[in-house]
Amino acid sequence: MFTNSRYRMCGVSLHNSAEDQLIEPNGSMLESYIGFLVRQHIPITCDNWRSPDLKVGKEKIWSEIQRSFHIDESRQKYCIQLAGKRLRGFRSFLSNKFLKDEEGKFVEAERPMKYAEIISADEWDNFVAKRRNEKFHEVSDINRKRASKPAYPYKKGRTGYARLQQRILAEEKSDATSLPEHVLWKAARVGKDGVVVEAVQTVYDECETLSQTLPSTEVQDCRSVLSRVLNVPEYSGRVRGKGFGVTPSSFYKKPKTKNPTNKEVMETLAELRAQVLQLQNENARYREERCASEAKDTSDRASINCQPKFPEVIIYVIMKLK
């Protein structure tokens, strides 16, 4: 189906980290393959990854992944989310490579012939028109400024946290399957020269101190030690210092909870009403039995009190005769 022979494969085995992230061997191969597939089946003009219009394209992506790799059905969500990430990366690449000059300003450009097989002329024109929009430029400028001066720049390129963790554990010949978030976060900010900048080391040291003083129940909440030290909010669906695909529910192994549906609420109310009615009936029956018992006791005492009494003088005579 695909013209690129590099991706003609079948039954490739995969490996996952303790946090269920793709690792080597073949983890980077699958990630690259997903990027290839998303360019084949999803238009670059897509603005909403959750759009129902993308259902067919996503199904094709997942079908091709299953054909080429040994992968469990439970990994579909992970792979489709990764496909969305790869699509965003491809769009950013096209914008930066072909639609911006050296100063980062927007420029008109023809469709790159390198991608003519997967990007039609109309699709490219629509893509360029969206990039020409003023609102898009405002958001792009804000994001570019924010990303241009990170306080703690990531220095491991495309390695990712999962494969970085795998490499560190292998080098240390450790029996551990995972590293604390702040340990991995620090390692990801060490350059090729091996130098740890003071700001990064300070954060690491504070994390070490805090992790030893916080109760374990507080450490394993929605805000990690690393987030506390950095004094930044923890965004929903991610764990800072662990990378793509790791969520609080999977990492901290907290039981999933969900709000009951209206049907479940009504069923619960009906059960409670039935229980209350049963208790009321039992209480009424108990009261009736108690009243009947008390009435019987009263009647017996009245019967005893109504028996004929002998005059005391007669009793005295009888006692004497005895």
C-alpha cells in the first residue's frame, strides 16, 4: 500500500516501560511509522483532532499499526494520541520550513513538491490561508515567545523521557523499572558536556529534600514533588517529568471514579425508598406487637387485683386454726 519500502514490515514486537511508554527495541520505529501513517491519512488542514470526520482516517492508522506490529487492543488510544501529536509536529514543520523567513515572518510559498503525493494543491492552499489568519499569528507569536526562553531547557532532542529512562537504567545496571520524576527531569536537562546548570541542580536538591519530608500519601497526589518545587500547576492528564502517555491515574495507580448517570441515580433512589419503606413497616409491626404485649400485661395485673379479698379478721382466725 505504501510506496516507502522502509515501512513494509509485519509482526514486529514491541516493548513498554513500567509506565506503558514505548521503548527500544522498536519503540522509535513505531513512533516514526505513526508519523508516516498520519501524513498519509489525515489532512494537514485538520484543526480538531477529535472531529468525527477523522474517524475513518484514524481507523486506517490503527489497522496498519496492527498489521505491522504485535500490539494489544488496549494500546489503540495511546497510538491515536501519538498520531495527533505527530500531526501537530508535521504542521509546525511545514510552517517553519516553507512559510517563514529567517526572521520568523510569514511568507507565501508554493506547495513543496517533496510532499506532493500526500498534500494536494487545494489542501496546501487551505493550509496557507489558515496560517495567514491574524488570529493564528497572534497565538503563534505568544507560543513562540514562551518557548524561546525556557527556564529549564530540555536537552535530549527526540529521545524522550521513556527511552532516556531506559538508557539510564541500563547504564547503571539497575534492577529498578522506573526513576522518580525529578531524577528523570534533571537527567533530561544535562547537555552533551555532562554539566548540570545551577538552576537545575537547585530544583533537584529541593525535590530530594521535599520527597523525604512529605508523607507518601501527599507525594502521590495530582501534584507531584517536582510540580511543587517548580511551583507550577499540574495539567490534567499528564505527569511532569515522565513524558508523553503517562497519566496521573496510571502512574499513581489511583482507582478510577466517575459520576453516576441519571439512570443509576434513579435506581439508587428507588432502592433507598424501598429500604426506608421496609424499615417503616418493621417499625410499625414492632410497635403493634409491643402494644399488644403491654395490653396483655395490664389485663393480667387487673385480673389479679380484682380477686376477692378476705377481711383481715377472717385471715387471723384461719391462721389460728392452723
